[in-house]
Amino acid sequence: MTHRFSILIPTLNEAANITPTLNAARSAFGDTAEYIVCDGGSADETAALARREGAVVLAEARGRGRQLNAALASARGDVCVLLHADTLLPANARPLIEHALQTADAGAFYLRFHEAHLGWLARAINRRTRIFRSATGDQAMFARRSVLLAIGGIPRDDLFEDVRLWKKLKRAGRVQLVNAEVTTSARLWLKLGTWRVIFLHWGLRILHAIGVPPRRLARMYPTVDS
């Protein structure tokens, strides 16, 4: 079965990244897919650049979960790819996802970083993904639109919306990790330092696991402008 794809991209000040991200997505999915960028109030040329590349641009309050839900509400494809604005899909993403959907309802990729010297970090993340069958937003999650709607869409939390979404997808049906990598940016790791970010992520995950609301956790999470 051939699916129609909707590529959903939340943005905030991503002028430096949105063009190559859309170009890579279009190389993978072609003109039959729809490309929806939902912007959270960028102060740069993100929206204009996205329109120039042929994407539909929506506006929504800042927050990846809220932005992705707005994009989902406009999507018409039967499969949605949730793509971060600094993440490049492989050229063969479409057949890989099509193959995964023969036995699954949702999935995600492994990852690598643009920054080659952080290969060890990407391998560690991929090892965690393989062992725990986990995924985060950097890994280009995808799912049947019907499944996303059935579970109530993407969690509208200010942080860990991707972690919560993956758990809901796993409970809802079969998930598949695609044996290929997307290429994403390590800009936060570079800005703050690798070990500081590792400890930050684990600390926030522990607080999240014991019930600290995502809104409070989001105040502790640094932002990185493009």
C-alpha cells in the first residue's frame, strides 16, 4: 500500500535550518507529500523561507506539542512524520517508513549528529533506543494519522511531549524502529557542554518520572536560538 504523507515541522527562529530540512524532506517524499510548518512566533525569516520552499505555514503559541497538534489538525495525509526543524531525513525515508508500516502503526529512526566528533554520543543514544525501544523527537517519529487522532494527538506539554507521545504510541499499537539514521544538530550539547546536558536530561527525566509537571520542568530547560 502506498501512503500519502504529511510532514509536520514545529519551528521557532529556525531560519538557519528550515530550508535544508525541507529540501531533505522533499528529496525523500517528493511533491506528493504535504509539508506543514507550524511556527511558534519566530522573530527571524523562518516563515518566509518555509513558504518559499512550498510549505504551508501555520501560527500557534510556542510549544512543540501545541504546534504539532495545530499541524496535525490541518494534515490530510494518512501518515504523519513529526520532524524537528534541525533534522535531516535520509533520501530513502519514504520506502523505509512504508516498509515499517507493513507491520507497525508508528515508528522512529536512529540518529547521528552533524558534528562528527559526537559520534560516541549518537551511538550511546542509539544503544539506549535499541535496548529500551525508546525514541525522542530528534528521531523523526512517524505514525498513522488515525492512530495519532485516536490517542488524542500530541501531548500539549511544555516539555517531554515526545517522550509521552512515544509511550502512548507503544500502548496504542505496534511501533517499529527503522534501521536508518536521521541527521540532527547537537547545538544544545555544544552550547552547554556534553556532560552538563547529559546530567540535565537525566535529572529532568527523573523529576518527570516522579510526577513533577512538565510546565515546571520546562522552566529549567535552556533554549538555543538558531
